[in-house]
Amino acid sequence: MSFRAVLFDLFDTLVRFDRNRLPEVHVDGRAVRSTAGHLFPILAPYTPGLDLARFYEALIASWQEAERIRAADLREVPAPERFGFLFRLLGLNRSDFPAEVLQGLLATHKRELSRAAEFPAAHRALLARLAPRFKLGIVSNFDYTPTARWILEREEIAPFFDAVVVSDEVGWRKPKPIIFEVALTRLRVSPAEALFVGDRADIDVLGAKQAGLAAAWLNRDGEPLPEGVPVPDYEVQDLEVLPALLGV
């Protein structure tokens, strides 16, 4: 099969997200990995009586609420909306706070999450090898586009990509076909001309196939294909085999 474009999932495909690289914070005598320890000091001066434990519980609950909505209909809940849940859970009105408070929360969360994303050196060589032959793109489920773009810029790989599409800006998450369709439009290729590579069969393979793209499943651990998911066109355990698979 001849392709003009190769699209990648971002987290746990092109970059590896390691929760152990999140900052450690102590809450009620236990150590947890969370951005809460860096976020709490931003809000605390405006909320006398708020303690870290309550803040952490509300932060987790806000994430759970966002995940509930995402699971219900695949609508993305952008990070500002998720932080709106946080304010509500704390009994606060976001409009009562200066704009810089929300901006500070978003910027700090972005900084700390991006530090947990590791980009393997071998993937840089892979992109450099593919870029002269294919249009490259990213299609990612993530709630804050600036974080995804910052990781690409930090690793100096942003120039490799002709399109970066994040669910935050589209409003819908994979496996919704629309997020793939936006990427194809930006790349100016048809579904039949594109290969999508991702690590989640139930999200990446299913979504790509529903949108008419070929799919390569990055199945590092040799997991069985989940029930109801179309068989991927390719199954690989390492991205480094892609050039051979694509004949470059």
C-alpha cells in the first residue's frame, strides 16, 4: 500500500508519559504524584482556610468528572472547563478571581505535565527518516493544546509535522472520525492515502479505521485485540520498524 501521509498518536506512542516523573506531594501523610503541590499555592492566597488535602481531593474529583463526560459521548473537556469544575467543587465562583489565577493554574499544570513526557531519541531519527517521504501529522486526545505543542517545540520536532490536531481544539476525542478528518483536511490527503499509528486499539485503531485510514497498532506488550475493534492493517511492537514497513 502506498501512503502520502503518516499520522501519529502523541502520548504513549510518540512520547512516553511517565506518571512517576510528576512532582511528588504529601497529602495527609501520604506521598502522591500530582501537580497539586504546584497548583495549590496559586489559589491558596485567594481562599483563606483552604488546605492542600481538600484542594487535592477536588482536583481529583474534577478530573473524574471530566472523564465521565468524555466517556459518555467522546466530547472533549478542555483544561479551562476542567478547572471550572475544580472551582465549583471547592464552592468557589471562578468569575470572582482575577484572570491571572486561571492562567497561572493552566500554565503550571502545562509545565509539570510536560516534564512527565519523555521523547525517546530513536523517535527523532525515525521522524527525520520519514519526513522527506511523507507528510507527517499528529492526532492526539488531550485537553490542552498548548501542552502538546510545547512538548513538540521543547524536543525540537515541531518542524517535522505538517498538522498537529488535538481534541481540545476540535471538541471531540478519538475514536470520533471528525478528529481524523480535520487532520486529513490540513494535510490535503484522502483517507486512503494515510496511515495512522497509535498504541490504543480501542481508540486509535478503531477511530482510524472508522475514518477510512489504514491503522498500525503499536502493541508493545503483545496484548490481544479487544473485542469489537477492527483488525489493524499492521501490528508492531516498536516504532523503529515503521521505515521498513513503509519501504523507506
